[in-house]
Amino acid sequence: MGLTNLGEVIDRATPPQTPWLIEVTSSGVANTFTFEWMQRAVDRLASTLAQRPLKKGACIGLLAQNSCQYLVAYLAIMRAGFVAVPINFKLTAETIQYIISDAEMSLVFVDEQRRSLVTHAAVLPLETALEMQQPGDSVASVSVVMQPEDTATILYTSGSTGRPKGVPLTHGGYIWVIQTLLRVSPPFKNKRALVAAPLYHMNAVIQCLLTSAMGGTNVMLCQFSAKEYLLAAARFKCEMLTAVPTMFALAARETALLKTIDLSHVKTVKSGSAPVTETLMDRLAEMFPAASITNWWGTTESGPVAFGAHPEGVARPKLAVGYPLSEVELELRDGVAPDQGVLWIRSRAITSGYLNLPEETAKRFAEGWYNTGDVMRKDAQGFYYFVGRVDDMFVCGGENIYPGEVEKMLETHPGVSQAAVLSVADEIKGQIPVAFVVQRAGFSLDAEAVKQFALTHAPAYQHPRFIEFLDEMPLAGTNKIDRHVLRQRAIKFKR
């Protein structure tokens, strides 16, 4: 029988003394763990969990910051036949408790800092549960045989516009995801990949699994900061970097540090989980001159497998999310033209629906297809580009405006480091665009200059009627721009 349990996706034949993980703490201490140590630690914890009076398929939560313990627990939960449920610890205590209840968690791994956030579930302290300092002798491997449709992990959406929705992901679907990515991704055996996004987010957990499955080494920041991200990339000579665009934008502002470190060893840079602008892509090319820089797309519901390289070797355009992989089905529906519309996707990775939300499921899923809610366009060579979210689109004086398109335009201004565009109500136009802007170091802009730039470089209806300058963008728990916070700030512009 082939591989059936996602907790076994990391090859046990990897040379045992190969570094599996370099854990970089918030104080800069680096702890290195080998593949041999990891497999033994995961087996040990899986064996301990299997002895608990829990039914196969019971949900076990993870509420903690990034750590070696977190990844070991994540794998062990699945090996033991249970469902791993990462929880965004930046959510309110009330929302965290909602997630614990919604998933009917039997147990929650919690680090010491967040122990008080769990009040109605059994708790296992993450720091002590793994006996990190004394892994002990090897134990027999525990790897429960799972069916392809069995749930391996549940990821919860960010919940920026309401309560988070649980997204069950299957063993069969995500074994397929990793195997597909192994085929289409650059080889990273014996190479180092830097991960700093939180492990409750798809971007980080999939990258850690993929790098490990390749026999590479994960360099993982326990807590993200732009400065420490760059220092870690240089210190550990990482060949591959992955992050969401906001994290890269913050790193790009560390201009003084960038002049003092060598990043020529970076060969691959992947930006994903949120839209990226041409300006940021150009800045990344300056920061990592030897790297191939690509824009990736994926959703919690459909996974990170949809697009890749062109089968005939055609170079990927700068802002394209890629060319459709042969293993997936894509359709553009309800668009203004045949080559632009809402992206629907069908593949082996698609979730069967939202946990305990049949009405929401019915709105977004049909016959194995998932409505991503992302408006895409396709060019003549078959490459796809992100245009905007259906939910974000608004009408200003009869014209459809996608905030992402306005943001890309504003960020072409040499003095604009980041821009976030939202709509506010207007008695005459219905909705009007407003913008929050972070200036690039060394520039001094005013609102009128930004407005005039927009009027010159885009249709007049797209120009922001109000502009507020920020020192930095507020970040949500996934390290994306927190648009909920910005909406609250934008209320004062309503007219």
C-alpha cells in the first residue's frame, strides 16, 4: 500500500544526520534538529497520543507561536490518526474558544504564553509534552492507515469579515499536493528554505512539509520581524525564501541593513497568499539579484496547486500567477469577457465544504468545483493574472473598481512603498476610493501629489478621493494587511 497518512509525507530514508530544522528564536538563538531526531520525536509523541482515549479522527488543536515543538506535534497528531487544527493565536479569546468548540476539540497543545486563552478544553503544554531535551530511545512508528477522504487537518480562514470558517483538508488531497509540488518545484535537497509566516497559515505549513519532503532544511523564525528575516537569510545562506507580500514589503524598507548583508546565495523567492505589485517585484529583484522571483496563488479551500511553469518553457510574465497545471481544472465564469472572470477550480485538493456550515458550502461549492471569489484574467499565452476579489469590487459612478488594480498603480510612484485602497459611501457616486499610503524612505509626499499621480496614470474614476499616510500598514494574524482595521479608519472619510 502506498502513502496514506499525511504525517508520513517526509521520507524516512532521508540521511539521518541531515539538518531538518534550524529554529531561530526571537532572541536570535539557533537550534538545529536532524531528520533522525524529528522522526523519533514524532513517533514518540504519536505513540503517546495513540494511548489516549480518543476516537480516530478526533480534533486536536495547536495554539502556539512557531517552534520545532509545533511542527513535531502537527505531524504526530496526524500519524496517530487524529486531525491537526492550527489556531490563529492573534484572534480574540472569544473567537479562539469558538474555533475550539466548532471543531469539537478533544485536546489543545498550547505554549505557555497562550495558556490563558484556552478555558473549555483539555490542555497539553507544548513545551513539556515532547520531552524535547531527552528524546530517549526510538519507539515503534505509529502511522495509522487513513482513507484518502479522511480529514488530516483543518485550517480556519482569517475571519476578517466574520467568524473564521473551518476548512477540512484530506490526507489523500494533501499527499497529492505535496507529490505534485515535488514534481513542479525547484529541487531543494540539502538546501535551506527560510520560513517566517505563522504555522497556522497555509503558506508556512505547506512550505515546511515540502522542504522536508525534498530532504532540505527549514530555517524557521519563531517570530517574524523584517530585520531578523533578512539577517536569517544571510546568516544561514538560505537558497529559497517564501513570504506574503506585506512581509517582503517590510523587508524592503530595511535599506540600511540591505547594504551590509550578502544575499547573492538566494536563488528562489516565492511571494504568495496575497496580491503583489510590479513595484514590489522590481524591488525584490534588486534585493535578490541572483534569484528567480515568482508570484504564487492559492487559497485555504483549494490549496497551493493550480499554476506553474509554461509547458513550452515560455517565461512567466512578472505579475502572472502562472500557467494552469495539467492536474487541475480551471474555468473563468461570469466575466466581462471570455478571458476574464471569477476563477472556479476543481482538483484533488479541494475541500468538500466548510465545517458545520452547509449554507456557506452550498454558495461556494458545486460538483467538485470551488468558487474562489478571485477575479482573474488570462493572456494570449495562457498565463493567469489576479485582478481582484469579487467581494472587494465596488461601483463608483457606474464604474467597477477593483482595489488591487488601484494599489498596483499607486505603487508605481517612486515615493510610494505600499498602498491599500478601500471604498467608502458617497451620496453622489455611491462608493468612492480612499487610500492608505506608506511612503518610501527619503521621500516627502502630500495627498495632492498622490492624487495627481493617479489622475495621470489611471482612469479618473479610480483616483483616491482621500489619502492618509501611515508609518506602516496594520497586519492581520496572517501577516497580510488588516483591512478590517483600515475600514474602521476610513469611516471618517464617508460623505
